[in-house]
Amino acid sequence: MERRPDHGPRRPVSTYRFQVSADLDLFEVARRLEYVHDLGIDWVYLSPLLAAEPGSTHGYDVVAHDHLDVSRGGEEGLDAVRAEARRLGLGVLVDIVPNHVGVATPSEDPWWWEVLRDGRDAEHAAAFDIDWDTADQRLRIPVVGDDDLLPDGGVDHLRLVEGERGLELHYWDQAFPVAHGTADGVDDDPQAVHARQHYELVDWHRADDALNYRRFFAVNTLAAVRVEEPEVFDDTHVEIRRWFTEDLVDGLRVDHPDGLRDPKGYLDDLARLTGGAYTLVEKILEPGEALPTSWATDGTTGYDALAWIDRVLTDPAGQAPLDALEARLRGLPAGERVDYPEMVHDLKREVADGILHSEVLRIVRDLRRDVPERVPSRTADAVAELMACFPVYRSYLPEGSEHVDQAFAAARSRRPDLAATLDTIEPWLRDPSLDACRRFQQTSGMVMAKGVEDCAFYRYSRLTSLNEVGGDPHEFALGVDGLHEHLAARQRDWPHAMTTLSTHDTKRGEDVRARITTLAEVPHRWERALDQLLELVPLPDPGFASLLWQAVLGAWPALPDDAAVETWRERLHGYAEKAMREAGDHTTWTEPDETYEAAVHAAVDAVIDDAGVRSVLTGLLADVVDAGWSNALATKLLALTMPGVPDVYQGSELWEQSLVDPDNRRPVDLDLRARLLAGSDDHPVAPSGVDDPGAAKLHVTAAALRLRRDRPELFTGYAPVSATGEAAEHVVAFDRGGALTVATRLPVGLADRGGWGDTRLDLPTGRWRDTLTGDVTDGDLTTLLATYPVALLVKEDD
């Protein structure tokens, strides 16, 4: 199925993302839709709604596909959202999770419970990606703690309990089913009963190399499902089908399609189910990589656009001094640089040899089943090296064969000792009719995600605003001409793809990144401040200290009272713990180093409790806060008006200074936003200082969204708009066909040179008025950007 044309089912102009939960359920979402409409939004965008693990705050751990999560509002809640959306003319977009289900609580997922009880003969056994043909032919469940392994191979703390579903085997507070005929009652020996089950409770460490079911990345409590099987697709889309037959939902966002065996086939199936409804894919594209045009999708969820916007606002002149600083922090000799691509390779290899080695070994087992030839003894080593060398998340053979070429070439260059093995397995890993080839494609993205997003991003601290999902931190900056090339292609090829700045998965909120970006303009000022901080609060790893202090600087909020200060302290401690454990070079989730972690947490407390540390930070903040707000407004206006469908992540119409999840999933004060929006036509002043409330951002957001919704004819094309004059490099501008965006870039340098001077836009013919101020402009940037660092011009009729 080819990518759908511009006619057909309804597509959004813009979306507003809600993280639906027990605290913000569908009924509450329905009550908030009038505000969303007043903001200028066209569709509401909802996080996963299907029944999830008890207490889930995100919904990506689905446990049943035939009903909505009651704690999130259930069917009545969705009915309420749809009714209010229809009244206001809003569409409804819902996030779905086809790749995996939650199995942390087996009794909550009836299919998983059945498979544990009945094994490969269970009715829904085919729904899960389980390799039953291992030596013991039992499903391995890695839950047993180190102290509970008995010398004879048994498991301590097992007991038999008569439960609501019959006889159950309990390990501490976890319940598992007992197969029919394998026990007489609770008085039986639990060790003997355990040995007769279709599953085996094993040492949690064995997940790394002995697991025989596919997971979501390395999360043992998320078991992958096989939606490539027609019956499994039908069974897992029962409720989703109802949404479309009953006209409750208008479009879908597909989570993690790279985990699927056949993403194209899945999207074709989904298009048939929905009648070709608007569909987005959460697909991360590496620099230079293109989304397959054969997919039945309107585009990605927008991480690619996020990366372009962040980089066009990054000063390329900061690269050399920040490279030198990073090298010094890492203890490299003068003149050397941290080799980020080498770091990525090595960390991906660690993942392939470590937490995802079970997946590598399963590929080897598939090869032994797939081909009659003898599989070389070093195949696991070769497969792991190919994973480490793979240049993108995955291929979709026959599409993406060039990436397979690159991986084999790099593997042969790095490991000539594996040349014979690589020669033998290459034809097999290029043949998509083989299970091993298809599984390799599924697994390479897992290795990339764990090695890069969840590790390298926490070790590489050169400029952490670039360490974002969908971006390559090695790519430092993007010129204005480069942005125009990307956006012109987007308008041509993917005009309905989503544009995003903040999500539930971003490592740093959009305005955290905007402030950190200013450090590229003041690298030497940043280096002096960092050295002072390292002297005041020495940390064992200066490189990690740089990453931590950048997070503190970027996320520093208004602190009006003691309660806000303590909330800030708690947020920073949570971030520090996650960041250092994800980095994994000094401490880990499974083996925390108490001494190292205590030093890091002491640094966090010093942010608040040490007057010297606060003095350094507040001095640096004074240099970068206003420039950061300028970047933030530029980022927002570019995202809201560029080709694509802009998404406003919940609350990000005001300053979005969250850090990585769960921080970025905190509740937001929607009442405050509604009150500010009611007065937003008063043209708030330009933002200034740490305590700025963000009214100017809300004003810019509402003006852009309302214009896109109410005047769609102004956003039908794309043309760069140039500038002339002494400060021309400090502006980026484009014309969408009657709406013209103007944004300041590199604001510190602009101020240092004394402002815009004689710089003016080369405006297309006509009379142009700024919707943000109401002023008519002749293109002179000194007057046009006197109030805000951005402008949104509309061409008026003669």
C-alpha cells in the first residue's frame, strides 16, 4: 500500500497531547477540551487507553485488548471525550501499543496467565513470541532474587495457595497458575509442583542470556506479541476496531513499530481496519535516513523535526571549545576529542553482549533451524558485532539493504577475525524469508535504543540539549539553509507528519534544551562556571558532573516558596539517580555503588543548601536565562508553523522545564493556563528572568495555533525568506503561503553585536502585519522584533 494521498480521511491541523491517568481521566479530559479548543487546537491526542497494569501511570503496559482501562475513565469516559470533541469540532487521536503487553502481574493479563498454565497448547500461545524449543521447553520467568536460589536448583519462598482462579503457586507476593493435573492441593510440595509447570521461575540475572520470550527492549515485564499473525492481529485490535466502527476515534499513533516483525504489513492491516484513517508512527530516523514511502502512514511523530529545530538554534562556533572541554573532563590529552561514534559502537556491543544477549542467542537458534548448513561456532559474536555496527535502528528488507551493507563492511573492518563467519551468515541475514533475518531486524533497534538513548545520552555531556531522542549528539549544529532544505522536503513528502518538541519520552523538556543551547554561545563562561562548581562540589566523574549541572541550569524554575524549593530538590534527586544509573559506568540499577551515588546526591543538595554553589549558578543563569527564553519562543513558533502537524505536549504552552520521565509526566496546572489564556490578547511583555510566568509563550502559541486552524490557506506551501544586513545570520524565516514566520537565532551573539542594526527581511510583495503585536512591518528587524524575538506575519489583502 502506497502512502496515502492528501485527499481522503480527515487529518489534524494541530494536536494537544494528554497523559491520561487515574488522576487525569477521560472525564477530566472532556472537561478540558473547551480550553484546548480556545487555545487553537484542532485535535485532542490521548495516551494509551486500553486496560493496563494496576497502578500504571502511562498505559504502555496493556493487559487486555477488549476493553478500556476503567481507572482512566473506561468506555463512558471515551464517550464523554468524543461527545465534547464533536461539539467543539475537534478530532481524536489515540496512542496504541501493538508490540507488547504487560505481564508484571500475570493474573491481570488473561492470555499470559493461560499460557503460563497451559504452555504451548494454550489457546493464545501463538500470541506471544516464545521460543518453546529450548532444552527444557519451559517458559523462563526471571523473577527469583539472589538469596532465594536453593543449592538443589529449587526456589525458596514458594507456597501453594487456593486462589480465585484455582490453585496458584506464589513466590513472595507474585502469583502464578498451576497446570491442571500437576497438583492435588495446597499440601503438595511446592518445589515438586513448580518442576511440573510449563514455566520455570529462574534467577533474574538469567534474563540477559537465557530468556526465551521476546520483550520490549530489556523490560522483562513487557512481553512481545506477534501481531503479524492474522488471528493475533484481530484479537489484539478488538477494541480499536470498535473505536472506528462506532466513530469514536479519528486517528492513531502507533507506538514502537520497529519492534514488529513486519511494520509495513502491520500498517497495511491497520489501514484496512480503520478505513485509511490518519496514522502516525513513533519511528526514530537517524540523520540522512528516510521513512519508507511504502508504509501506510502519514509520517513520524516528529523527533526528526525536533532535532532540526534544536540544531538551527545552536551556535556552530561553540563546537570547538565545547569539544575541548569534554575531552578535558574525560582526561584526554590536549588536542584529542571524545570519539562519540566509537562510544556508541562500544555501548551497543555491551548491550548485545549483556542485557540483550538472550535476543542474540535466539537469532543464532533461528539460524540453526532456518538453514541446513552448519552455523559457525562464532555466529553469536558476529551477530553482536553487526548489531553494534548497524548505522540505523533497523532495516525493512528489501528496503534498507544499504544499511545492511554498511553494517557488514564496518564489522569486517573492525573484526577481520570474524570475516569467515560474516561471509557465511551474510546471505541468511539478507533473506527476509528466514526467521533469523526478520528477528535480526527486530533486534537491532532494541540494541540501538538501549545503547544510545538509555546509555550514551547519559555519558556524553558536550552539549546535552543535543542528547535527545531522535537526534545524534555528534551532529552539533544545522545552518539556516540546511533547515530550509529539510522543511521544503517535508512539505513535499510528509506534509501531515507530526512536529513535536516535548513528549512523555523526551530526555529534557523543550525549554530546558532551549536554555542549555545558549551555552554554545558562551562556552568559555560555561567552562569557568563548571570549574568553580567542580571545585566547590567535587564529583568522582567530572564528565557526569557536566551533564548534571547542565540539567540543573536548564530546568531551574521559579522558586517562590519553601515548598517549591523542596519539590525542586526532590525532582533533581530523581533525575540524578536515573541519569547516573542509566549511564551505567559507575553505578547501575542492579548494582548501585552507594559511595558514588552519595557524592552525586550531595551535589544535588548543594544546589539548594550551599550558598557558594547557588552564587555560581545564579550568576550563570543571569547570563543565559533571557537568551534561553528567546530560544524557547523561536523553537515554539518554528515548530507550530513549519510543515507538518504541530503537537503541544500537555502544559507546554507555558514553560516546559521537565526532565526525563517520570518528571515529564507530572500533572500540570491547566486551570492556571486557562486563566492566562483568557487574558492572552493583552499582548504580554517579552519574557525576562527566572521567574517569568511564560505568558508570552502562551500568547505566541495561541496566535500561531489559531491562525493555522482558522486560515489553513495560509499554510499550503513553503519558501525560505532571506535577510540582508549585518546581523542576517541571526534570523530564520519562511513563508508558508501567506503566513510568514520570523525567529531570532543566536540571541547572545546578536546582543553582543549591538542588535539588528540595518538588518531587514526580504519580504515578498504585499502588506505584512505581525499577528503577535498587530503592527505592520516593512521588514526592518529592529522594529519588527522590538517586542518579541519572534514574529508571525500575515499578508493582508490589497
